[in-house]
Amino acid sequence: MSRTRWIGLLFAIGSACFVAGPFPGFVHLVGAVADAAVFFVGSLFFTSAAALQATATPRSDRENWWAGIIQFAGTLFFNLSTGRALGSAISKSQEDRLIWRPDLFGSICFLAASWLAWAAVRGLRHGRDRSIAAINLAGSVFFGISAVAGYVVPATGDELDLAAANLTTVLGALCFLAGAILLMEAT
């Protein structure tokens, strides 16, 4: 299997985890710890794919190389946030610092990386690369919205808008899944 196909497959598996995790009823079916584990496993697949992509992109392709490096950093932030969410002894005040902030920073990295990847292909009128970049940019926007909606309000200890956070996580993950499938079909 080609490296590009591996990258697409790893992103697809990670995306599927982020579709399943916030899906209504899933947490009630498997429990909070298993649900958190699905997100963590998904983040590991994202990181594996991003590492392969970053190392496969030549430095001479500056926009895509930077996009790969920034995306890889974003996946590391998601590893932190999803890994820390596995801990059951986290107080609401720690949740902001230990989970939400890395999630926000990861989302910002994904937005920056997606914008750079889009900038690299936006001059193309058509093509798979342009479609993948546009779909991934939309996914990054949804993940950004999810991060903002997932902010834990200190006064109440509740997320700003849990339903919006879950919905936009699923929508973002579906975009990333579509982009990954297109990437796998490209080879």
C-alpha cells in the first residue's frame, strides 16, 4: 500500500472515532471511560497519519510542508486533551487547563494547517487536491466551533453548549473522513 493510501486510511480511522464518540447515546451505551478512550484512540490515528504526511512532504513545497508540521502539532494537542480526559479524577477547574486548552490549541493548529493547504491549491479550478483541501478546511472550522462550544464555564462547571460541541465534532470528523476517502482514492 502506498504512503498516501496509509495516510488516508489512518485519517479515516481517526475520523470514524471522532464521529462515534460524540454520537447521541454512544456514551450511555459504552460508558464515559470507554467513550473517552474512543476519542484518545482516534487522536492517535490522526497523529500517526499527520506524522506520515509531514515526513512525506518535501520542504521545497513550503505551504504544504508547514501545513503538515502545524497539523502534526495540532494532533499532539488533541493527544493531550483526549488522553487527559481519560482521567476520572479531574476537577471542573482543572478541565479548562488540562483538556479544553489543548483542544482549543489543536483546533487552532488544524485551522492554520488547513488554511495553508487550501492556499497551496486554491488556484486550481478543479481537482481532487482542491476538493480535499476544501473539505478539510470545513472540517477544521467545525472542530474550531466545537472547541469554543466545549468551553467549561467556571461559574457552573458546564460546557458552554454541549449539543453544539458534539454536533460540530461529528460534522468536522465527517469532513475529515470524506477527505481521507478522497485521498485513498487518489492512489
